[in-house]
Amino acid sequence: MDVTTEQGVSEQLEEGAGRIKLTRAGRFRRWIRRNPPGFVGLVLVTILVSMALSANVVSPYEPNDLVGFSNASPSAEYPLGTDNIGRDIFSRLLYGARVSLLVGVSAVVFGMTGGLFLGLVSGYVGGWFDLIVQRIIDAMQAFPGIILALTLVAVLGQSPQNVIIALAIGYIAPATRITRAVVLRERERVYAEAARALGASTPRVIFKHVLPNSLAPYLVLVSIFVGLAIIAESSLSFLGAGVGPETSSWGSMLSVAAENYFDATFTLALAPGLAITAAVMGFNLFSDSVRDMLDPRLRRR
Amino acid sequence: MGKYVTRRLLLMIPTALLATMVVFGLMKLVPGDAAIAILADLDVGTQEEADVAADRLRERFGLNESLPVQYWKWIVSVGKLEFGDSIIQGRPVRDIILERLPRTLELAAIAVVLIFAYAIPMGIWSAVRQDKLADHLIRVISILGLSVPLVWLGTLFMFGSSRLLHWVPPLIYKGPIDSLGTNLLMLGPPAVLLSFAIGASIIRMTRGQMIEVLREDYIRTARAKGLAQSSLLVRHALRNAILPVMTQFGGILGALMTGTVVAETIFNIPGLGRAMVESINNRDFAVVQGLVLINIAMVLMVNLVIDLLYSVADPRIRYS
């Protein structure tokens, strides 16, 4: 039987029995056909990762070395030209991918793991603990946007680690909120009740039963937040409270372009911004398509 | 209703207190204290003399007291809207805030008006034409808006307009009463860019809500009654779809404040955002602290107003 004819039919069949097996490649091809935007997202993220991994191999120069005249136009020698003090833009762009990816992913992973645990415990235990956690979360959410991160980096000093810490703290609050809401819903489900009736301890119910069922919406959020964290890192570096001048970042490259708009070479204004946009869009498209797959209400009828 | 308002107001007190504790704690993390910062700029002679002078200053500023006592004294002065003096500008932080707040509010207000003018209609249109060409176009625009950083939009604008059109927005700020033309030329471009960066999420939310509402039974009934499309959309569908979008405005506020910091820096607008960046670069922490407090106060107020309005519009909220 041809499983790929009708979307509805094939889905029913998938749910019905494990008889019909597609090869891994076959499943991947089907996912691409159903989700072209998600595939584009995956490609963009792959490009970002390969830029970051290959930076030290592909870069023609060291990112901080003064290798030529300032504001040189693109040429064979300098593929994207040079910046205001004569550093190679192409090399800085590749190393910038490392910073964006490292800061974006680790800030979100740290912040959201913290929020996941807080939300799980707070939602499951409830009572006074929940009340106190909720007030702390409220207080954290009173700091708008990157203001908290800006202040933290200003106090702690500029460095990639400090930017990660500053941004991670900002993701604890929303992750706690969302996890708690999901747990409140899931713990009333029959399966959680059944586990309790069988004598499972609270931590066991949380981690063995509720957590796996709460993971999907959480992963969608991770992908969105990585995109937001990449924008936040570039904004902090742009404003001079980011990874610091020793580290090449797309945000600080843009700030050089914005300060020298009258004589900087045009690639300095185009390349880093295009890179940020493509990276963030990659994560956004990917999370969109995963969310659509998870949420039957948003599926096409 | 009265009970809900009381509960909502009471819940704000611990939130505000905790938030101010965070600000207080952050300022305590600054390496060195106010005494050392002041003495760094003065010639005080030998190390011993400097230590004595520092101790005397600490005594005067109450820095030798326990942290809870310091916090209490600080929060009382904050309650009286006294945020201390700027080390760099040598004038009260309150004056700096009062001078700059209206400029930031004007910038944000223009951006918000623009968002309402095009983002919500685009979201509705996209939902009505779901999966048609217009919907696809609007979705592409909105996902672009979500992904393009404001720092790039601003940089591109300055670059493009100066290189191609040989024009840049005015670089010296004029108030709207002083010179409305200069004022609008200066605030217009950043406000448009700001609205694009923030409007994208409003478009997406409006679209999502409208799609759900348009599937409801009562919409089908209204359509069966023969109601005109325009009145169906605005009076029946939008009314129900807009409420969840409005609650998200609290989140938008954060993006708006971040946006004004970036836009003011690029376009040289002397508002709160630029004051924040300048005082961070100058390590003028009294100003940083005052500005963070003002930002928090605005967020708490706006969220309160949204919650109260929401409970008026949707009675179910009050009883849950």
C-alpha cells in the first residue's frame, strides 16, 4: 500500500499500527515535502553550525589581526574587504558565527534547564513553594527585554561567559512559567494519577511520567529562544556591553559599520546583519514547523 | 471586581519589592564602592590617607551599615523618587530621567501607533486569506520581521540613506515644540524600523487568534444570517481575537524598551535608552540604577493596566 498518497490516511495508518515502516531517508524526504519552511530552517542552521566549526580552517586571516588598509573593498585578497582598522571582514564573520552559536545555545540551555526544574517542582508540589517561586518569577519578568542583561554585563564586565550568564537568567522566568502551566495540566491526567495510585514517589512521577509528556512544547520554545538569544547577544555587543572587543561578534561588527557609515565598506554593513538574520530565521522556521506538527489544530484542513 | 483589583494590587507589592532587591543587589556587585570611585578621581596623598578618607566617606554614605539597613534607607529614598546624583553630569538622576523620558515615550508612541495601523489589519487579512497568496506573503514578511535584528535595520538605514541619498536624519535633537519638523525627521525613521521589528509578532498573534475564532460556530451562524464580511470580521471575530493579543502587549513592552535603547543609540536620540548606554560606558551607576528602576516601574504599571482592562473585558478572568 502506498503510504504517501493522502496525508490524512497515512497519518491514521501510522497511528494505527507499526506495520508500515518507512526507512529513515524515506521519513526525512516526507518531512521535507510536507514542511518546506522547516527544511529551509534546518539548512540555515546547518550553515551556521558549519561556519562556526570550520572558522579556524577556512578563515584566511586571524580575526583580530590588522592585515591590510582600512575600509578596503572586497577583492581576491580580502573576500569581503576590511573594516575600519584593517581587519579581514570574512574571517571576523566566520569567527562571529562561533560566538553567536555558543552564546545563543548555551544561554538558552542553561536558562531553560533551570526554568524546567523550577517549573516542574513548583507546578507539582504547589503550596507555599509555588507561591514564592511565582513571586520571584514575577519580579524577574519586571525587567524589560535586555535591560537586566545589559546591567549585569555592565557590572560583571564584558566577556562571552558573562553574556551567557546574563542572558540565561532572563530565560529562567519564561521557562518556569510554561513548564509549570504544562505540569499543572498534565498532573491531573489519568496516567499521572495511575502512577500515584501504584505508589510512585513525587520525584518519580515528575521525572518518569510528567516530564516526558511536557517536553514537546518546551523544545519548540528552545528553538525560538536560541534565535532571540542570538539577536540579544548581537544587540548587547552592538551597545558595547557584550562579549568584549577581543572577541569577534556580528553585533560589534555592525556597531563599527554604524559608527563609520560615511566611509566603511558596504560589506561591513551587509554581511554580519545578513548572517544574524539567516541564523535567527533558521531557528524560527524550524520551531514553526515543529510546532505545526505537534499542534493538530494548526494543521491544514 | 473589587476583590480582584485588591488581590491584583496586593500581589504587586512583593513583586516590586523583590525587583528592587535585585537592583540593589546588582549595584552591590559593582567592584569597588562609591567611596573608592569618588577617591579615584581625587589626589588624596598616601595610601594610608586614602584609606582614612575612604572610611570617612563610607561613614557618610552609610556603607558601613548592614545590608538590610542599607536597603531600607535606599528604598525609602527611592520611594521619595530620590535616585542620587550622577557622578559624571553632577546633577540629580531624577532630573536626567524627567528630561529624557518624554523623548523615549514619543519614539515608542509613534512606533505603537504604526503597529496598530498596519500590523493588526495585516494579521486579519492573512487569517481571512489563509493559505492564499496574500497569507503566504504576509507570513514571509512577519517571519522576516521576527528574524531581522533592529541593530541591522538601523545600520542599513544610516548606510543606505547617507551613501545612496546623501542624506542622514538630523543629528542634533530638537523637541517637538522647538521644531516639529526636525523632531519628526529625527524620530520618524527609527520609529518605523522599531514598528517593523516589533509588529511582526503582533501580525502572527492576530493571525493565529483570528484563524481560531473564524472557525467558531457563532461565526458560521453570523455568516449564515447573511452578515456582511466587514461587520462580521470587526464586530464578531476581531472582538474576540484581539483580547489575547492585548495581553501579549506586556511582552511587547520589553521588546519596545530594548528597541528604544538600540534605536536611540544608532540615531543619536538623547532619550532614556541612550542615557542607559552612556552611563554604562561611563560606569555612572547611580544613573543606571535610576533608569532600571524607572523601566521596572513602567513594566509593572503597564501590566497592571492590561490585567485590569482584561478583567473588565472578560469577566471569566475575575472568578478564576
